[in-house]
Amino acid sequence: MITSPVFANCKFALLGLARSGLAAAQSLHVGGAHVLAWDQNEAARNQAAEIATIADPLEADLAGYDGIVVSPGVPINSHPIADKARESGVPLIGDIELFSMARANLPAHRVIGITGTNGKSTTTALVHHILKSAALPVRMAGNIGLPILSQAPLPAGGVYVLELSSYQIDLTHSLACEAAALINLSPDHLNRYDGYEGYVASKARLFDMQMAKQHSVFGQGDADTLRIYETVLAKRGAGVVQLAETAKLEGQQDWPSLQGPHNLQNVAVAIALVESLGIRESQWRPALKSFRGLEHRMEIVAERNGVLFVNDSKATNPASTAPALAAYPRVHWIVGGLPKGEDLNECAPNFGHVVKAYTIGEAGPLFATLLEPHMPVERCEMMGSAVHSAASQALPGDVIMLSPACASFDQFKDFEARGDAFKAIVEALS
């Protein structure tokens, strides 16, 4: 676990005791802090009972506390804990801020922070893979993998690679990343912000926390990301601020888990980040070939009779599905679930890549109606029917892809369960 003597004799209140919250409570306790903790779930409260005073911070006197540690899942734009923090004069922070506070007492290390609307997880996992392949001590955390504070500290020379959501950045005030990246921006999580500009400003704060000589990398796919790039460039200069160039990248056909133009941008960002830490092309290029990607995100499941099966269950909205369709020229598209909207407009530019759509789940009838003017559609309802039908029709060179553009909760407990079901069906094909 990561902890620090800087926590000794401090007082922290915690709201939310899921994985990152419990890890924060344990780190603070070991570091010598007094911890007051609360979660609506009794079982979660019981897990922290031996290391914390169990009480609701909304009802406690927080005068003199050093911080209120909030789970990223707590909507601080509307939750009363924000007013409580202001009234008490206590900062709202998250586990990433606690990690930042602990950094001075850790062995010499560097931090890479990666944010953006789409592509964060793939880029973070790729950076981690490249650094690991180059034999650097490395940890991956933040919005991916295990909570940062639950992991063992790295030895000297290590690199912490953090995927950072806007929620986590909102609760972080002092994390100065040696290298930070913004991949892209598009409207998302707007229920947590005062309009889209509030969301954009949240992402930009990652670079406000950096120091003058620390490296910043930006994707080139949208005007809002370029706007932040230009602001940071004017402030800190071209020597440490750069756009991730895709035009000169060659060899994508040799990177099986990094297909499609969106992944080319992810690769460009990852390369710029690792090169800022001194990694050479002779080190990163072989790592691109051996990278196997994230489970449920453009995951290659099998190849049967020349047909590739791809699990993209993590694509829970049309914006995530759109680049997946762009990645292959002939796609049998399994789409549907619990819809997040009433259109597939963001996927429309790539409809030409779809050989046939197979609609499933609650969104199936709506999506079939939307798609039938543009492509052949088969109304399947259940995933098993869709996979079997697609497998019987696909030709060598085709791709059968689950990329639902929907949440999973109509038929599955989460997108992981949906992806696992797809893989099991594919494995059982005769």
C-alpha cells in the first residue's frame, strides 16, 4: 500500500467506501491520520469499522479537518457534501490527491496522467505496456485497474501511469504530472457540469497543475482539444507542449489490437508520452505489435474460417462504437441493449463499413428502424441468435463485432458480463 508520514495526526472525512474509498481509508489509517468514514451501504461501513470512526460527514463537526475525501461517483455539483465542505472551510479531495500528497515520501519516480472523453483506457494500458516492455518499474491506476493507494510503492526510477476521469481531476489539486495528455473532447457527463464548457474546463485543469518544464501532449481530432493545446502552448512553449502526430506513423497493419484511425491517435499520444520519458523507437515499436489491448474493448476473440470475432462490449454509447466500425472494412454489427439516446448519428459516417446489422436488446426495434434505410438489418433480440446468424452469413475477411452503442442493463449486469457472454457464444460455435 502507498501511504505517507504526511498524513500523521491529520483528520480526514471519507464519503464513499467502495474500492478507492476503502483503499484511501486504509492508507490514511496506516499513515497515522484520524479517519471518519461513511457509506450508505452497511457492509461497506463494516469493512472500515476497525480503522475509522463510522459517522456521516454531513452530520459531523468538520472544523479543523484537513480534507473530505469523496468517491468520484459522488456528484459534487449537486451533493450536499459540497456545501458542507464550503461551510467547514475543508477542501474536497479524492484518492489521487492523497497520492499526490504522498509523492514526496516515495522513492524517486515520475507520473504520467492521461485524460480525454474516449480512448483513455486503451492509451493508458498501452503506455503501461510500452514501459513494462522497456523494463521500467511501472504501475497503472486511477480510473483503471486497482486503486492507486492499494498498490505497493515503486522502487526508484518507477513510473505511475494514471487514467484520469474528469471526476477525479475535479478532486485533485496538486498532481504535477511529469507528462500529461488530453486525447480528445466531446460532450459527456454533462449532468455533472454547468454545460459542456464546465466539462472542458475540468479536463484542462490537468495541465494547470503541471510545472513549467513538464511535458504536455494533445490529440488533433477536435477543436476543443486544440483550443486547450494552444492555451498551454502559449503558456509553456513548444519545447514541452506538442500535438500527437499521426501522419508519420507507419506499420499499423502490424499492430493487431490497435486498428482503426482512433487507435492511430491513441498510439501517437502514447508514443509522445513515452518518448518524453526517454523511450526510443527501438523500444516502443515492438511493444505496439505485442500489445493485446483491453478486455471488452476491440478485443480479438477468435478467428474462424477467415472470419474475425471482435468483442467491443465496452462501447456503451454511439460515440464509442463509431471508431470501432471505422476500424474494419466489412463488419457484421451486433448492436443494441439499453439505449442512452434515440439516435445513432455518431455512427452514421461509418455505416458504409457495415455488411449487415443484427439488433438485440431493448433498443433493438428502435435501432432496426433507424438502420434499415442504410443497410440490411436482422432483428435478433438475443445475442446468441445474432452471433449464430452472423457466423452463418459472414465471408472470409469479414468481421463479426459486438459493439452495442448501449448500456448492458436490460439483459446483463454490466458490460463485462455482456462481453463474456459474447466470448462464450463464439467459443461454442461448431
